[in-house]
Amino acid sequence: MLKIVFIFIISITLLSCNKENGQDTRQETTKKDLTEEESDTNLTTEEIFSSSLVQEIADIDDIDLQIFLEEQFYPAASKSSKVTIDRISSSVYLISYDESGTMKNFFIQKFYNAVNDEFIFEKTETQTDAVKQFMK
């Protein structure tokens, strides 16, 4: 009888510890989600635009490209209902956006300026888009 009581007490203790650990995990997850949401709300619309294109669509992490997109493309593309970016190579990108019913397409090329130790970008308008370029 004493063994049964002892086993019962150990079982209850283990179950209660398990429940507390589960609650801590849920609280940590909620705190992490709130922190991510708070950091998202601190972004400007330009930063949201560039990070969505670079990090979500192109699936890369390039701060220089994000800054270039914010400065060069956000003013025109912010009014567009469709914007996309395709990574063609490690230094060439194709960005497309709708402007008054017409798709505008630009090649963006990334260069390294050894004199100033910095990356620079050049944009060139093109008549091709990703479908015409790669789906022949």
C-alpha cells in the first residue's frame, strides 16, 4: 500500500512539472512573436517594400540592394498593384512592376567599387520580363 501511495505522489509531481514547462514554453513563444511584430511595426513603408522583395521574394539577405530599391524604385513602384524581383545571377536582378497598366521591367546590376570599397548598382530599363527571358 505504501508503494502505491509513493508511486501516486511521484506521478502527480511529474505531471505538475510537465504542465508548468508547457506554460513557460507557450509564454516564451508569445513573447518572441510579440517582439517580431513590434520590430515589423517600426519599419517604414519603404523598408517594408524592400525587405518584402529582397527577403521574401528573392530569398536573399542584401541590405545594399534593399537600400537601392527603397531609393530608386519605391517612389514609382509604391503605387503598383504588382511588384516582383527575380534573381538572375549573384549580381543581376530583374525587377518588374505595373505602372498604369503597363509592366515596367528593369535590370539591376551590382558592382563592387574597389576605389571606394563599396557596392554600387546600375539600373537599365528593358522590354523583356522573366517569362519572355526564360520561358522560350
